[in-house]
Amino acid sequence: MNNKLKKIREQLILKHLYIVHTIVFKIQKKFNAISDNEDLISIGTIGLINAVDNYKTTFETKLSTYARSKIYGAILDYFRSEDHLSRSSRTKVKKIEQMISYLEHELGR
């Protein structure tokens, strides 16, 4: 990769870095994630770099849209790799927690 392409790549990454921070904030809020923001930002940045490196102008979408999906996917993949339960087990746990919350509210205990 020549210097001009490296410079353009770096500019694209820096220009779209705000997307990583936005997605990390939304994921932290949505999932009450306890992971360190710095870790999630690092993982999201890797997703952004992959998006910039793999983006083709023939895609029928903007780079920012493509990058969002890659960043979000990278962070979710990280959470999945850290989760020791399967998806079906995680769903069952969530249903049990919801039922406990409902019963506590209904029974006042």
C-alpha cells in the first residue's frame, strides 16, 4: 500500500471513529453492559478498520452504513465469545428473570 492510500485509509478511519463511540454508548445503555468502554471501543475500532479495508464503492450503501454493521457485529461477536451460556440458555435465563420480576411486583415482595 503506497503512502497516498495509507493516508486516505487513515483519514477514513478517523472520520468515522465517532460511529464506534455512538454504537458503544448505545450497546452499553441497551444491554447494561459491564464491559469496559475502552475494550468495546477497541473492538469497535477493529470493526471499523475492517469495514474501511473491505468496503467497495460498488456496494449500494454508504461507507458509514456499512461500517455501522461491521462495528456492531464485532462488538456482539465479542459479547458472544465472552458468554458461557448458549443462546437458548440465555433466553431461558431472561424469561426466568422476567417472571421473577413480574411476581415480585404482583405479590409485593
